[in-house]
Amino acid sequence: MAQNLYGPGVRMGNWNEDVYLEEELMKDFLAKRDKGQLLIQRNRRLKENLLRPMQLSISEDGYIRYGDKVMLVNPDHPETEADLFLGGDLSLCMTPDEIKAHLSDEIEVPCGLSAAQTKIPVGRNTFTILCAAGEVIGQVLRYGQNFRLGIAGGFADRMLYLSSDHRTLMKSSKRSWLQEVYLTYEDSCLNCWQAAFPDPQLRLEYEGFPVLANAKILINHCHTNRGLVAHRHLFLSTNFGKEAEVAAHTYLDSHRVEKPKNHWMLVTGNPRKDSSTMLDLPKPPAEDTRVLEPVAEAGARNAPGAHACTRPM
């Protein structure tokens, strides 16, 4: 009677080669883990840098200066051209490509941007006002003066510049197909910008005046004369959730005035708290409200049925 020489634990086929491959794969995995080259390690390290808390500059006189660290915020406004849009204040953020971020520890350029619903200064939304033509660090930034916007992304040894160039068939924004805005390491005329007063009737009068911090301005690209814009109705899917597209395009209404989607604020830090911005401060009552308050009080005193008050002797 023939005896069965094979048991249930016996490997069939090229078992020696299979064992060798499993051992090699395990060695390769352990080597990459020790060097920090696994995809999950790279992704975690990149997010730690981009979400690292940052400290914004504090403006003592209310003006923006070269060297200040600020957030670029598109103020909240109702979107009348679309039913679905991102509400609230949107801050300009760097958004690295998901696939390229997994393949390298370095931030691949050109790096994309987006507008996100966040008011917390972190590595991906904290920009530095840089000199463009011989200005001195600490000098006041003025309307019509060239400047650059640099961002480190939470890294200590690198600086990317906010840039833009004319639209081509091969290079444009992802959703609107307008002029693209991106980040690059190259220092050139393509990353020069200017601040303009939002009211066109007072724009020439404000030319040369200091730029106010936390006030609405226009940010125009010098090379193409296009305004920085946040498309609240065009969504981008990023590692950080749903965000809005950012491009370079000037939108004008029927009165030839730039629309709110072209308005930006250079937000500085709040001296009361280390981790907050000036956006966290309660807004003071408007001037017209202050004027109407005494009128309303006088009307309430003269209203029928109001009781007259007498000063005690």
C-alpha cells in the first residue's frame, strides 16, 4: 500500500523562491521604515510641517511692513453667481500635489494653492512680505509698490514665491481655465505683486500711502496686471478637505469696480493672544450706527407713552 508522503503543511511548487521573496520584501519594508521612506511616513511628515502652528507679526502702528508674516484672507461675502459655495473668511493656502507629495520629501514645484476655511495661522497659510527691488526689511509697504509673497510651508530652510504667468493651452487653473497661480523656488519678475486701494475713485489718491493691516485691498500681479481671486464656487479636493480654487483674474461689475472675490486682507497677529489673529477681535460698531444711536434714543424718549425722568434734587 502506497504511503502518502505529503501533509497539509507541505509547500507545493516553487516554495523556496516564495520564501526568499517574502524575506526580501520584509527586509525592504524594514529598511524603508528605518529610513522614514514609507509613504505613510512621508505623508505624516509633510502634514506636520504644513500644519505646524505659526506666529504672525504684530503691527504696532497698523501698517504692513516688509518682513511681516501675515495671512492672505478673502473676506466673507455672499456669492450671487452660484448656489453652492464656501462661506466665511477664506485664507490662501499652499496645496502640494497628493501623488508628488508621496514620492519625495521635498515640495515639488510648481506647487498649487487653494483657499480654505481656516483662521488659524499654520505653515501652509502664513506668508512673508518680501522685498522686490532693494527695499529694506522693516520699511512700510505702500500702495503701488512692488513686493513678493514668500512661504516656507513649515520648513526652515526653503522659501517658495507666489507666482503667476499668462495662460496657455498647456498651463491654466484647474477648474476655471483662467490664469494659474502657483508657488515656485525661482526668484523672477513673475512673483512681483502690488497692492491697490479697492475704491477706484480714490485709488490714485492713495498711491504711495502705507498699506493698512487687516483692511481690504486688491493684490495685482505686476507682469500680467491680473488680480488675485478666490473662486468660492469652484471646489478642489485636497488632503485637507474641500477647498476653493485660487487664480489670477480681475472681475468687474457694471460700475467697473472690482468684485468682492478680488478683495483680500493682510491679516496680522493679535497682541492679546499668541495663537490668534486680528480676525478674532470683535468688530467695532460702524460709524453710521454710532450716529444713529443718539437719534434712536431721542426718538424713544419722545415717543407716546414714554415716561419723563426727573433728576433728583
